[in-house]
Amino acid sequence: MIPPAGHTAHLAPLEEGLTLARVIAEHKGRYAILVNNQERTAEITGKMMFEAVTRKDYPAVGDWVAVQMYDGESPCIIHRILPRTTTLSRKTSGKEMEEQIIAVNVDIVFIVQGLDHDFNLRRLERFLVVASQSGAAPVILLSKTDLHTPETMQEVLQEVHAIAKSAPVIAYSAKTMQHLDVIKQFITTDVTVCFVGSSGAGKSTLINRLLGREKLATQEVRSEDSKGKHTTTHRELIHLPDGGCVIDTPGLREIGLWDADTSIDTTFADIIDLGLQCRFTDCTHNEEPGCAVRAAIDDGSLDEGRYISFLKLQKEADFIAAKTDITKQQERKAREKKLGKLQKEYQKQRRKG
Ligand SMILES: Nc1nc2c(ncn2[C@@H]2O[C@H](COP(=O)(O)OP(=O)(O)O)[C@@H](O)[C@H]2O)c(=O)[nH]1
Ligand SMILES: [Mg+2]
Ligand SMILES: [Zn+2]
């Protein structure tokens, strides 16, 4: 059996009769999977469907699954999802407190931002928080360098490095092919990368360049505001000819935080560190004497925009945490109810038999 590309060493041997496969796309409860070098459709077992309580219990793009294969055109049956190494999630747009899984088992999240009207440091920070929380390594890709002079590029890079901290930043052009080789170096054999960013940022164009053919549809951007139309309509995992997998995603102009309990602290480690230097341990960084945060804003070493962005994201994360706490209780109840039903059914069958 040939396992599809990606890190598989951690996956324990499968049960007799089951084969390792990778979910490459999802279409309304049906999955496209790659198994033994073939693309096949798959469905989950009735048991999986019955026991599923939240989105996490269903397969997602990037998942390793154990499937039973059947001859001919019959869909494969997914018996279980193998343990995930990373999960890239966001809050679904809208009022619902629901998680949307963007992709799983991703090693690197490429945050793509166009160096046109798309460019926005605050949005980059938000994407960094979401990417860090997934467990994957974030890398910032700034597209369309061909629109700028080397001088403005230098300024832009300085600004981005100031917020990226340890995350690599690569400015490239899909037009002149500048620095595409640097991007390629990240996508080694068995590595899975996921592209996120606004519509029109250049994700699909870049993947086409990496593939060496025009597989994905791309869109002309309206020049007055650089807003892209949504050309990419679904998430899809694509294998590159030289090894490595890339996941294209539809544009996400706004990306709501889902779980962000640790990633805000890592993304804004500079502000957390400053807070530790305040005279009072419970400093609110408002009017207190000896406040290191205010001092840093005043002397210009901390950008006030960044501090406001930090407060805003923190507030959003706290709100989600409080809400999901309630949801978790409801989920536990739903799970208990389902188990209770299963137990009753089992006892009924035993009495009969
Ligand atoms: N000038 C320039 N245009 C680019 C570059 N990368 C992408 N584009 C253009 O940006 C538009 C949106 O690209 P697309 O790949 O569809 O963006 P996506 O929505 O992120 O997938 C297309 O018209 C591309 O030709 C680049 O590096 N330079
Ligand atoms: Mg696209
Ligand atoms: Zn303070």
C-alpha cells in the first residue's frame, strides 16, 4: 500500500481490512479521498454519524482516515478519523457560536496578503493568532511585490517584521516569479501547507505556479479596491509534483477567533513581557505610575495600533471562551443522551435475544 504524501509515521497500524486514506475535499457530507494513489469518494459509517456531536467528530480536509474499500464505483466507507496533529479553525461567520474547521494535519499555515489594498497589519495579527492556535507554524507571504519599488518594499518589510516576530516573512511576485524558490523550500516532501487570506490575495495563482499548471481558477481583481470575487469555492488538498501538499481555501476577509487561549499570548509576547515590567502586578496599563506598556507607547517602541489590536482580540477571545463553556456543557449533555439511547437499545436487544 502506498500512503498518500504527508506525515504518517505517527499513525498506528490499522485494523484488518481497512486502508489509510487522506481527505482531500468535502462536498456536503461526501468526501473526496486519496487512497492507494487513486481519488475516490467516501462516506462515513452510520455509527460515526450517529455518535457525532460537534464538527470535530466529522472528517475535515487533511484528515487521515481508515477506510474500507469496495469494488467499482461504490463509495469507500470511512470507519474512523486518525488522531490529528493540528487543527486550523475559525468561528463560522454569523451569530452562531460554531467552529468551522478550515483544515487539519497542517504543518505550515501560509498567511497570504496582497501588497495592494489588501495589505493590513491588524488583519495580519489576527491571522497570526488563528494560525498559531492551530499548532502549525505560521509563515507570512506578501504577494504582488511587482507593484512596488525596492524602497517601499523595504519599509513594508520592516513594518511586517515588527509584528511577525519569529514568523518568517516572504515577499514575492507570482508575476515576476521573484522569491517563489524561497516559498518552495518550505514545502518539502511530506509537508502539508494551508493557504489562508482574503479573496484576491493571490493564493490560487501561487498554487498554480507551484504546480506548474493552471489547475485552479483565479480572478481578475477590481482595480479600484483590490477586492477579489470568490473564485475558489471550496477547500481542496493538492499534491505537488515534487512532493508536499498544499490546501487552497476560499477567501476569508474576516477570520473570527475560535479558540485562542494560548495564541494571543504567543503572538503578542512583546506586550505580555512589557506587562510583567509594570510596577503593579495588577496594572491595567491606564493611569498607573510605573506602567511599562504606557511608557513603551509613549516612547514609540510599542505601536498604539498594535496595543489596541491586542485588546480587541483578547476581548473577542474571552467572549468566545465564555460562550463555548456553555456550549461544552450542552455538548456533554447531548453526548450523555446519545449514550443513554444506545444503552437502552442494547438492553432491549439483549432481552429480546
Ligand atoms: N501583480 C500581481 N498580481 C497577482 C500576483 N499574484 C496574484 N495576482 C493577481 O491577483 C488576482 C487574484 O488572484 P487569485 O489567485 O485568484 O487570489 P485568491 O483569491 O487568493 O485565490 C489575480 O488577478 C492574479 O493574477 C502577483 O504576485 N502580482
Ligand atoms: Mg482562490
Ligand atoms: Zn501597566
